Amino acid sequence: MQDQTPLTETVLGNSPGPFRVGVLALANDQVIERDLARLLPPEVLTFTTRIAFGGDCTMEQLAKMAPQLAEAAQLLNPEVALDAVIFGCTSGTIAIGPETIRDAIQSVRPGALAVNPVEAASGALRHLGSRRINLVTPYEPEIAARMAAQFEAAGFAINRRYDFGITASEDISRVQPEAILEAAARLGGEGAEATFISCTDFQSLDVLERIETKTGIPAVSSNQAMAWDILASLGVANGVPGYGRLLSGIPS
């Protein structure tokens, strides 16, 4: 016999619930979702869609993603309001421009905070009181130089820089964490106030604290910085131990 007794509790709730964050990830990125899952607490839910990208990581190829941004942002759980939308590409932010990315996201998600790795990293470095930085990138020289110039334009000084010189985008996620650690350690800490490790597809998260130990200065990565930006902006004050000084305590 079927039980059709009315439920005593509301089936469809109207409570605001957890925070919701959309992630625009590149089609071949193998790292960003894994990193964010480790950095964001359970009350921050993430929804991911992919942006077509492949082949060589060049300024020309990266800039071609711009027309896809609004449509991709619209696909992020379209019937649910999002608190923030992440654009998950550091070099792509340089090629397209933070303002263009923000306008594209907010054209379809007007109430959402638009987050990108470059501005998140700049905010994180300022939060740490670091203006003179070492820079580690996976990129070939043109992109790496544009990255350095972007930070200099934002008021930072580049102390030393190490570039892996990778052009094929699928090779970036294959760089082992120990190699990233060695590159940052080679730059050292003398003359610098922090190390920024660029790229959302770079396996740097697990070695951030070891880099800090070897260099004596904070280490900031693209994904770690975006997690910090999200948590600080949403007022989620939980610390995330094990992933560098930046996340050891999130300001409210």
C-alpha cells in the first residue's frame, strides 16, 4: 500500500544554503579542480564547465578563448545563483585582460564576483606585505615576460624569475612538484618578499610549504591565491593548514 501521508518538513527549501562558486576551467587543465577541492571547505560548493583550448600555449591561442567566456559562464548551473565565478587560467588572464574577463562573466552572472588568478595573486601578495617577488612560470619567454610586466604594472618588482619554457599546453601538468620546488629554491629568498608560482595547471600546491621552508619567504600559487580570494570575499574565515602562509588564517 502506497503511503501518501503529507511530509511534515518542507520538501523544497528556501534557505540560502552554502556558497556556490562556478569554475571556468580550460579543457585540458588537470589540476585546478583537484586543488580547489582541497582548498575550499564543504560550505563552498563548486560547479565546473570547460572552455575549449589545446595545442600550443601562446598569446594568440590564449586570446582566442575570450569569445567563449560568457557562454561558458552561462552554462554553470544556469538556474542557480552563483556567489562567484573563477576564470581558471593565469596566462589567459594576461592575454585576454582582467577587465574583459570580468565584463564577460558579469554580462551573464551580474551578481557574481568575478575572480581570476592574476588579480587574486596580486591581492594575496599585498595581503602578505610582499612587493618584491620571485616568479616561477611554466611558460615560454613571451608569456613569461608579459606575466612579469603585468605584475610590475600592478606595483610589484620582479626580483628573480625562472621559466620552464613550455609551449605545449598539455605538458604543463606533467611537470613534477619536485621540479617546481627545485626551481623556486634555486631563486632563493634573498632580495625577495614572496615567491609567486604561476599557472592553474601547475602541480605546485603540495610543495608550497617546503618552498617557504627552503626560501624563508611566503609562496603563493595561482589556485591557492584564488581560494584565498574566494574565502576572504565570502567571509569564510576558516584557515586551511598545510598549503602555505597565505591560507594559514583567512581574514573575515
